[in-house]
Amino acid sequence: MIKRVYLFLPAKATGLLLSVMLLLLSGSSLASTSDKPCNGACSLYLLSPDSPIHDLASAIAYYEDKPAKLTLNDVIELDKALAFTKSEGNAPSFTSTDSAYWFHVKLLNSTDMPITWYAQINYPLLDDISFNIVRKTGVSSIDTGDSKPFDSRPVNHQYFVFPILFEPNEELDIYVRVVSSGAITLPLQLYQAEELLSTSNTHSLLQGLHYGTLLILSIYNCLLFGSTRSASYLYNALYMLSLGLFMFSISGLSFQYIWPDNPGIANTSIPVTEGFVILTIALFARSFLLTSEEQHNTLRAINVITAFGVVIILLGLTTPYHIAVKVGTLLGVIAIVIVYLIGVTRLSENYKPAKQFVLAWTIFLAAALTYALATFGFIPNQFIQEYIIRIATGAQVIFINIALATRVRVLNQQLIDSETKAKETLESQVAQRTQQLEKAMTTLSNLNETLQSISTTDELTGIANRRFFNDTLDENIKLANREQQSLSLLLIDIDHFKLVNDAYGHLVGDKCLIHLTTVINHCLHRPGDFLARYGGEEFAAVLPNTSSSGAELIARHILDSVRQSHFTASGLELSLTVSIGITTHDAPISDKNILIREADQALYLAKNSGRNNCKRYQQQVTTT
């Protein structure tokens, strides 16, 4: 009689959601198998005590029982009839099916001493397992699986462990019948007791570090939420907790420690915790990536992910396990891809915290794919099968927390920039209000005159009037002195404008002024250049940070543009010209009246030189 053995052995890392989806949706076996039948000798495996672990993947043969009605005796006869197929290289794995699968391996104890080996099936999500040991003296069977209470297992372990006592030089057959609503895989290994204990210690440490890290980071994020009231910390804590619970469920630990007498709840917990993972991902992505109410596409995508999470939870509570897992896996993978694409989109929009977010999901997706390939035989790597999920989720959690720290820095910098800008704006407003108040106090006695001239725009031409010109010239002089720059002034007079008014009337003259205003304005390209109506037919152009030669080039451009323009009014086409006076001063500039007087004298010279030209103050320039 086999005595129950109680050992605490942590699980090898279980399949990711993506792995289950690949197995459920592929429609064919993913294991590396051969199609040639095997005879009794091909499954013989020699157990050497020098090797504390034996991986039996290459020695297993399998048979698909489609009606799922064959007995052990039937299967033994089929094995003798060469009906089994040998699995070479990796553990045989199959997608979800209604068939029962029988697995057979023949073992030989090569020593002259009795020895106990422990057969371990490193996949906890198998519904029904019948482990049959066929000896010459008889048959012993153990029926277990995650559809039965946990105490149906001969060893108290999250995986399925079966003690096998070998007599000296004994040869025996192992037949394992598996029926499961999900994927079927049989990674079968034999351990010596000492190696089982050693592996237990190592895996216990790694598993404890993994779940402990998730728990500590969750608590830490909750504390950060309590101090900062930032929802991102709370949702990140919930995500890590739900991720830990999901992994706890698919690894078989929740069945072992939380509800060992309720296999139905143990199975339901897998899609339900998966749904909470997707839901918390949506909440975290919404808080972390959605920074503006105008991001309608991002908001809609996150709402879709939220709906996926709710649907998966409802499916887990209301539908059979195999349906909930299949649909939940599909929706979960789609949700993860959507989150990844949202992160990439926000990264392309130069949202700096999205860099670590995208990196975290890149690692997660790449690791999930690698684990899926390893689990189903495309990558024969035991290390990947055991540790890839812990490494992937650990790296993902680390980068997500780095992304949160980056987001805090970005938000703090934005806050500092906003405060700085607000301070500068306030100081500027205070300075302006102070200046206005001082000006109002000094000009209170002339209030009536100030009210009459409050408008700064010339009503006819739409440009600044002379009063505004005077104020703006003062400001430009102050700026030139402060920045140690030059300042130029142009006075522009329309040639023989009185004759136009006398010959064609003031309406035509007004249209002429409007036309020339447009032409001259097109010649002033820089934002700082300023044009005002100085008198009846005179204009003034203020050119900040402009040298004497630069002012002359602009004046020439104005002369050419006016000459080449075509002014038509009331059926009349008139040829217009202007005269321009130029003056330029380098900082410091003492008085605006000096600039105006010098420009006026230069304008007087231009008129006396035949008009239709420009003159610089005290220096004549060539006119074209």
C-alpha cells in the first residue's frame, strides 16, 4: 500500500495565458513526435542511480482514445499491437480535446537494491489523471487531477507526484490516462528523494522571492497612493496583486493551500483572476497613459479592454471552465496587444513615461511567446519552462514601476514649469499694472485729452495711429538700449498726394492711402517691424535690430513695390511713388525725438532730390 507523503515542493513556472491560447487554438499537437509506431522495447528506459533526475520525455509513447472509453487492459493490448506513437525529444502536448490520451513508458531498475523514485507531472491543470503501475505481480492505480479534491494526490504537492517503489532489477510499465477540458501535456520526470528535497528548497526560495516581491511592491504602491493620491499607484498595486493571484491559481498553489476541497472553485479562480488582471491593466493604462480628455481613440481602446476584463470575469463565474478559459485567453491576448499598441502610440507622441511602459510590455510579450514555444516543444529548453514567467513578470513589474517614477518626474517638472510661467506672468502683469497706475496718476489732470485719444488704431487704414507709434517707439528704444542693439526709423511720404486729392477727390485719396498701406506692410517681413500712420499722407516704420544698410534695403524694396503696384479707383489707374527718409541709431539711444527729427530731415532731402527716392540722414544714397 502506498503511504501518503507530505512534501512542500514549489511548482515549475506554469504556462502563460499566451501559451494556453496557442495550445487551445492551434488545432494540432505541438510536441515533437514521430509518426512511427513503437514496440515494447522502444519504450524501455534504464534507471541509473547515478542520475538523481530522469526526464522521460524521449521515452514516452502515446495513444489517442477518441471515444474515451478504453480500459487499461484494452490499452495494454493496443500497445502490444504497436498502436502507440513514440514521442521523441520533448514532452507530448495536445490542444483541448474530448479524447482521452494514454501515455506509456517502460522502466527498468538496473540495481540489485530496492529503490523509490518519484514520478512528477509538471503541469497542474489536468482534470483527470489515472496513474497505473503495471508489474508482473499486479496493477496499482492512483486516480487524481484538478477536478478531484486535493487529497486525492499521493503527495501533497502543487504538481502531480507519484512514489514508485522498484524491486531489485525490476522492470515495470507506467500507463497514464489523461482527460482534460483544457490543454493536455505530460512533462514526466523521475526524482530521487534527495533530489526532490533539494529541488524543493531551490524552488521554494525562488517562488517565495517572486510572490514576496509582488506583494511588497503592491504594499509600497498602496502607501504611495495614500501619500500622493495618485490613482496610478493604486491601480499598479491592484494589477500586481491580481497578477500574483492569477499566477498562484495557474500554478496549482491556490488549489493546494486555499480551497483544496473545492476543485470547482480552483478552476473558476483561473479565468476570474485572469479577468481581474485585464481589468486592472485597463485601469492602470487609463490612469498612466490617458493625460488629456481629447485623446478619444485612446479612451475608446481602454474602454474596450475594460469591457474584456468584465466579460472574462462573468464567463468564469457563469460558463464551464474550458469555455471560459478559451474565450478569456483570446480576449486577454487581444487586450494585451491593445495595451501595447496604446503605449507605442503615446510613445510616438513624445510622452516620455511611455518608453518604460512599452519596454515592460515588450519584455512581457516576448517572454510569453518564448515560453509558449518552449512549453509546446518548439524550444527544448528546461530553463525557459521553469523560470521564464517569473523573469518576465519580474522584469515587467520593475519597468512599470520605473515608468511610474518617470511619470512623477515629468509631472513634477510640468508643475514647476507651470508655476514658473504663472509667476513670470504675474510679475509681468504686476509691472504693467504698476506702470499703468503711475501713468494714470501723472496724467490725471489731462484725463479728458487721454479719453479722446484712447484709440490706438487709425480708422481709415487699420494700422496704428500716431499716438500708438509714439508709445511703441519708446518701447523699442528701451529694448534696443537693454539688448545693445541698433534701431532704424523710416518716414514715408506719398509724392504729390495733394494733387491726387484735388484732382480726384478725397474718396479716391482715401483708397490710395489704404492701397499704399497694404503695399508697404508687405515689405515688412519680421514680426518686430512696425508700421503706423504718422500724418495725413505720411507713414512711419520702426525697424528693431536693423542696421543702416538693412534699413536702406527695406526702403529700396518699398520704393520698388510702390512703383510696381497698380492702383485703380473709380475706373482710374494712377501711378504712385513715395519718398523715404532713413535714420539709424546704435544703443544707447537717448530720445525718440532725435530719431524722428533725423528721419524727417532725411525725408526732406529725398523730396528736394526729385522725390521717388530714399535718403539716409546726413548721407545720400544711390536711387534707382
